[in-house]
Amino acid sequence: MALKVGDIIRFERTFNKEDVEMFTEVSLDEGNHHINPDEQGRLVIQGLLTATLPTKVGGDYNVLARTMNFEFLRPVFTGDTIICEVKIEKFEKQDNNRTSILASFLCTNQNEKQVLRGNFAGVIL
């Protein structure tokens, strides 16, 4: 599928305890809230694990990111389903056989609460 300005790419993911454990091992982000469950038995998802949602678009469309801006609005917990919508703001062919891309994103949880927003820019080879 060819991208164009205005396109919205939407997907969702539910995070579980194993996701947090694997990301903890890779990132070494071992804050107590990522290791010890809260009173409801949930772990807090690392912010950068949540931020993998909009970066998925980069992998799907071979984007080499140059900038990424994240604003973390509220915690995400194990068991939460996060819906991510990425909107293509700029998509321009360049003279060097590359395409520049700018996209904004908004992630909400299953309760329609915003958890993450931001944007990224880069090139597609």
C-alpha cells in the first residue's frame, strides 16, 4: 500500500507480564513499578515499550527515523489494550530516490484515555 498525506494507520496491542519481563531484560529498566505488581496485580509498562507502538509503522514501511518525540500522558498497565493511530502528515519524494515522511500519533487505552502522543520524521529508502 502506498502512503499519502492524511492516511491513518491503526493497530492495537495488549501488553502482558511477559512483555514487561522481556523488555526489562533488554532495557535494564528495572524500576519497582515494572517488577512488583500493584494492588490489582498489574505491572506498569515501561514508557519506551509503549512507544514501540508508533514505531511499528517505521518497520512496516521501512522508515529510517531521524527524530521521534514522545509525550507520555498516563501509565499503561499489563492487561491494557492500546490503540495506536498514526497519521501521515508529510510524504514527499526527494531527488535522491528517498521519500521524506512526517507522522503524528495518538495512543489510547481500552477506556479511551490518551496514554501517549507525539510524532516522528525520517526517510524511506
